[in-house]
Amino acid sequence: MNTGSIRLYSYWRSSAAYRVRIALNLKGLPYEIVPVHLLKDGGEQHKPAYADLNPQELVPVLLHGNRILRQSMAIIEYLDETWPDRPLMPTTARDRQRVRAIAQMIACDVHPLNNLRVLQYLENTLGLAQEARDAWVRHWVAAGLSAVEQVLEDNPSTGTFCDGEVPTLADCCLVPQVYNAERFKVDMTPYPTIRRIVGECLALDAFDKARPEHQPDAQR
């Protein structure tokens, strides 16, 4: 497959970068990781060279040839439209809406409230102790996962994965958010459907290779 050069600016523990890594692996696309350390020296994402690539100073950024692509959800849909083999979206409009809705519940409503820059603001600017900051994370992650669990459980569209029998954009978003939940010690007991789906995902090589601990910049 001649894909041209693909470079992903990524941080090993960024859930937004994690979802793009999953998508690239599911599509079977070769890519190069360019690490951006979000904590070192005040955050490499704030350096002028990176800010030129992304004025938001966030990861990920994907370079495809001379194209600069930003925002993980838009990047994943770009990949799916550019390389339609191994699609990450269902074939019908109704099912595509459901997948996008689940993905956006996570990426738009849950993830922003436990993003690094929000946590740094709570701790460094508002003066919250780490215990209070982590309680904030657990509250909003639990609220979001509770809603996702209700959407997934006992729904005929839910299969081995969030929608049917192949991974979709929704699974690309769910797995990294569960990683974050476990990192902040959220009790996952109330979410059996989510836990089952994540287990099925992580059994696949594409998801396993995308795990934070398997990245070249992972802190060991």
C-alpha cells in the first residue's frame, strides 16, 4: 500500500493521540511517531515550532505528505475516507449516527474534563489539591461512562464491539477513555458492557500496539 509519508505527533499518554494510533493500526497504515512531551520543560506542545503546526498547542497532529491535519476525530474520518478499506464507520446513515454519537459522548463530553490542560488549571491556577483534582476527574468520568453504558447495554446494535462485529470510531474513542478512567482509579464495576467491549478490543493487535505503554516515548 502506497500511503505516502504519515507522521503522527503524539504523546504516549494522550487519549486523543491514542485513538488516532488505534485508527491507523486498524487501517493497516504505516506511520512514524514524533513524540511531543506534554510535561517536559513546561510542555513541548507550547514551543514555537509545534505551535506553528497546531495553534491550539494540543496533540495529536498528523502530517500526510504536505497536509497538516488536526483534531483526532477529524483525522480519523480523514483516514477512513482516504483509505476506505477496513472501514471505521458503518454502511447505513442510522448506524453511522449511532457510532458518531457514542464517539462524541466520549471525545466531546467526557475527555475534555480530564484533559491535561484542565487538570493543570485546576491545580496550578485555582489551587486545588491533587486529591480534589482527582475527585473532579472521577466524578465526570463516572458520569460519562454511566451514560455510555446505558447506550450500549441491551441494545441490538451493540455486538462484540460498540456497534456490530467490527471496531469503529466509537471503539477508537472508548478504549483510551477507559485507560484514563483506570489511571485515575475510577471504579469500573458498574460498566460491564464497557469492560467486555474494551477486553475484546485489547485482544486485537491493532489496539494492543496502540497502548500507551507500548509507545516509543512511554515512561517506564
